[in-house]
Amino acid sequence: MAARASDRTRFVDRFGDVTVRDLAWLLFAPDLLREGDAALARPFATSAKRDATLAWLASLDAAPQALHDHARNPRFTRLGIYAESLLRYFLAHGPAACLVAANVPLRRHRRTIGECDFLLEAANGARLHWELAVKFYLHIGNLDAPRAARLSDYVGPNLQDRFDLKHARLLTHQLALTSRAEFAVLGFEGPWQAQLFIKGRLFYHGLNGDGVAPAPEIDENHLRGWWLTAFEWREARAGAANEGRAWVVQPRMAWLASRRLDTTAAESLVAESEAIRARLEATVVPTMVAAYARDAAGGWIEESRGFIVPDDWPEQARAFAAAPL
């Protein structure tokens, strides 16, 4: 059941609890990729299942402790593990599908060669194998001579990951796990249809990076953000448009759904904004930030997200994007 990006945002914004919002974001955020080489996972086969899930999320929002107990585990220090725990809770307790197994290891000669993220049974009886990926990449491209974007132009902020390499790994290895002989001997009755569950956000250079056309494999409705060097940040922050905004450094475990601020927290951040901006100007590692602005009702809502990167980061990123890894 497809939905417009604006509808998906509305679905997430109706919930107040942070963990419920993160789960709703996983279910309703646009996919990063187009339907193409891999089939994409669809959490809801029908509008009735979507509506039932929204009602279930609303009841969870009113009493979220069970979800907190499941997903707010101090051992979950990686964003991917946290996202997996949220999706596992939905498949185990939600109204749209039935979880068969999660994190199923495949072994050859006692060596683990892969792990199936989720095996589930859809409402129509189809047996599905979902591989989950939640990715955040910065588009580097060629800043001096713009050209059509390629997947290799999207790099992880710490330059340890690249979208083209992750894409190839997902298609050639992870989605193929349920077709291997090592899976067949585990006894899960099939056949299994492999699908990719891929969410995230892509960040483009400049505060007005929306004008960059994405690589052909990327869904045109994907979530976007921006990135600036520390020098560019110093130049931009002097503008009047920054007045009255609260800036927050986003910890990695808060990279999923947009956040809201209560009045006390927002006023405190506005008061500390100069100190926050000064720290960002001197950043030595790429740092995600969010800008909050007051809405018509007097609350504070997230307006945009972006990365502040060191001044030498773009040169390193272009080299990483071009490397034959």
C-alpha cells in the first residue's frame, strides 16, 4: 500500500512517544531505493492493514512501556540493532504480519556465512524473507563540475561505507541467503520471497541541496538532508534566518524519526545556541545536527537535519567515492 511522502510524515507526527515515533518512521518513511533489481518490502498489503497498524501504534503510544522494555536495551549501542528490535516488535505483536523467525544464522563447516534478518508470513499466506538496512549517506559528487549522481557518490559520514558497495552486498549476498543450500537444511518450509526493507536519509551539499537529482536507483521521494563544511557553517550561521532557532546535536540513536522539543528544552537550547554553534564550527568529525523552530501553536518542531563536516572532509570523501574498493 503506497502513500505519498507528506502522508507518511503525517503518520509519524501523530505519535508523541519517541520510541513509537521511531517505529512508525520505520514503517512509513519512504524507501531509499526504487523497486528494481530487488523487490521492496511492503509492511501493509492493504489499506485495512495500514489502518489497523495505525490504531495499534496509537494504543502503543498511550502505553509504550512494553515497547520500551523491548527496544531500549542498554546493549543496543548500534543504530541498526535498535532498528531491528523495533521491526521485530512490530512483526511479533502488530496486526499486519506474523513473525516466523529473526536473525537466523547460516553456517558452513561451523562458520557463520550469513544471517537472515526476518522470516515472516504475510496476511495472504506468502512467506517472506526481509533484509533490513537503515542507511545515512552524504552525496559528494563533483562540486566543481556537477554531473549525474551515481550510487558511489553517496558515502558514509565517517568514510567507512559507500552506497554502491552496500547495494551490491544486499543484492548478491543478503537477499540470496534463503536460496542457499545452507538455509534449506534448517527446515523452514518455503518457498521464501526475498525483499529489501531499506530506509534512511541522504544528505546533499548546501542548505538548498534539494535541487540535486538523485542516482537512478534511488527513489525520488527519499528523505533528504543537507551538509556544510565548518567554514560554510560559519558563513551561514551569521544569517538572520538562524534567529529564533534551536540547534541540537543528534546522537546516533536519535537519527530515525524527527523529534519535538518542549518549551523548556527549546528555550534552554536557544539560550545556549552560541556555544553550540561554536562547538560545531570547530568540529573534527562529521556531526549530525537538527534545527528546531516554533510552530503556529507555540510548540517546537524539527525543521531540518544536516551534517557539519570538517573543512578537509570533502576532499577525502571524493577520494573515497572514486576508490576501486
